[in-house]
Amino acid sequence: MSRLKVEFDRPENGWLKFELRSEKVVLADSFSHIYPTLPSLCNALCALAEGAESRPVVFFLEPEEFELSFTSGDKQNRIVNVLRFPDRRRGSERGEVVFAHSGTSQEVVLSFWRALRQLQTCLTEDDFTTSWGEPFPAHEMAALTAAVERIKTGTQI
């Protein structure tokens, strides 16, 4: 099983570059601040950390969209899937799988949390808001950090 690597660059003019990397696949692109992607990502990761089902997280690439989801693999693994859609109209069309990774819930949550934490601290709050167009989702990140602490102390997952 390969390790999941997640990275975010500094936001610039309302755009944020991200990269997902596993042993065999690299997905890199930039998404817009138009959708509440960062708060949704934190909430989905909290749900994953708590063993609950989470909603997909949508990344708006203008006009394309990526849909990130965490689904059950086997008993201990979760599958990280990213589907690409040509635009926001889904209809009956199934997205194209552009990234897939299988790992434990703990590994997935920690990989994303580390990247989000680095993003949170790369700029001051005011500079982040100016560069991204929205404030960093501090409340959602605090909830995710609390879930990560429970993971690290072995009281969860």
C-alpha cells in the first residue's frame, strides 16, 4: 500500500493549487474559492475520522469540477476517489476517475490534515483572506484538529 501525499500551495487571486500523490498517480490542479471547498473538506475529514459517511467535496476548476469522496474499501481501508466532470451539470453522466488511493482512515485523515495545517499557517489570517477571497475555515479546522488528536491518542478509528 502506498502512502498518500497531499499538498496545497499558497492561494493566489482566489485560486489554490493542490496536489494528490500516491505511488502510481499524481493529480495536480487549481481550484477556485467560489465553492466552500475548504470547509467542506474539513467536515468530510471529520466524518471520516469519526467513522461516519461523508458527503463528496467539490473542487470548482471553472468550468470543470472535481468531486473528492471517501468510500469504504475493505474493513480497515478507505478509498480516496476523485472524479472529473466537465461542468456542474451531472445528470446521469458518471465522472471520469482521475485519482484513486486506498489507505487506512487514519492515514487519509492525517495526510489531508497536515496539508491543511500547513496551508493554515503559510499566511496571516488577513493575507490568506486577501489572497483566497475567503477566510481560512478556522472553526472547521479546529474540529478536524480535535479529531486528529483523538486519533493520535487512540481514542478513535
